[in-house]
Amino acid sequence: MTHVAILGITGRAGSRIATELLRRRHTVTGIARNVAAAAAQPGLTLKAGDVTDAETLAALLKGHDVVVSSTRFVGGTDAATLIAAARQAGVKRVIVVGGAGSLEVAPGVALVDTPEFPEIYKAEAIGGSAFLQTLRAETELDWTFLSPSALFEPGERTGRFRLGGDRLLVDASGNSHISMEDYAIALADELETPKHSRARFTVGY
């Protein structure tokens, strides 16, 4: 059993990750500014706090084995704050819910840099890329950055998916997608059996 803190518990991804971890009998603390918006789940402890403040966050993270960050890259916890808080709290392992924008669609070409990438998501994608670059310079913490496929929405928990590295995964029809439920399985698997220490990987159908 692992003691896991999830930042962004009120979000669609964070809540599903909590559900997956709880069904595997881990203990989960959900952290957000307004935990009243979080759905109650048996075994889930909720704590309110400003996750953008390193001192506040460090106090909330103490006593946990792993922190999962599922906040937005624009307006959420930035990499420097997360790293500082984890170090101060003595949490050695950090798993980040990444974005698809930084995944490559061709050698040296990121999805966010393609003409088809929606303008509305660019700021978040660029923020995710910067977050990943900061993590890649980090040598103390055991971090993992898990990027979903391009279409990342609530759906079915099938347990059938593929894992990849820095390249965007697409299916036989050219679509890139993963349900949040299956994404949560991949993240929980990585938490229980680490295979991507200080690395980014992706999941898709």
C-alpha cells in the first residue's frame, strides 16, 4: 500500500486516477484549492490548500510516498514549485499528468507545432512542454511524466492500450486517443511497478 497525494483532485483526470488507486487499495489524499467540488469516494481524504505555493504544498505533502500532479500547466502547479515542495516534504517520487502537445509527430516536430493544432490549447501545451523540460533537468527526484494521446476524454475502462515513448501514438485509422479511465490504469501501473524513472512516456490505443 502506497500513500499517494493527488494535486487537482477536482479535475476529470485527477478524480479518475484517485478511483483507480483506491480500487487497488492505496491510500489517497486529494488536494485542491476548493475540495468541496471533489466527489466523495470511500477511502479518499480531502485537503484544501493553494497548490501554487511551495510552503503550503510542502506541508500538505508530508507523509506521502508519491505525489501525482494533475493540475493544469497554465494556472496550476508549476514544475519549480512542485519540485521544491516535494523536496521539502521528503517525497521522493513525482508523477505528472502530462499533455500530448509535446509529443513528436515526426523527428524534431512536436504536435503543438503542427498547423492543425488548435489555437485554444496552445498555451496549455506550451506550458506542458516547459514543465517537462524543467523535470528533465531535475536529478534528485524520481519523476515520471505521462502524456496522454491527443484526444483525452472520459470513457470506458478497458485495460487494453499501448505504451510509447516521445512519439504520439495513433491507431490503425490514424486516430490518437485514450480514455481517462485507461490512462489512470497506465499511471497506476507505473506507480506500482516503475519502468519510466526520470522519463516521459505515453499511452494510447
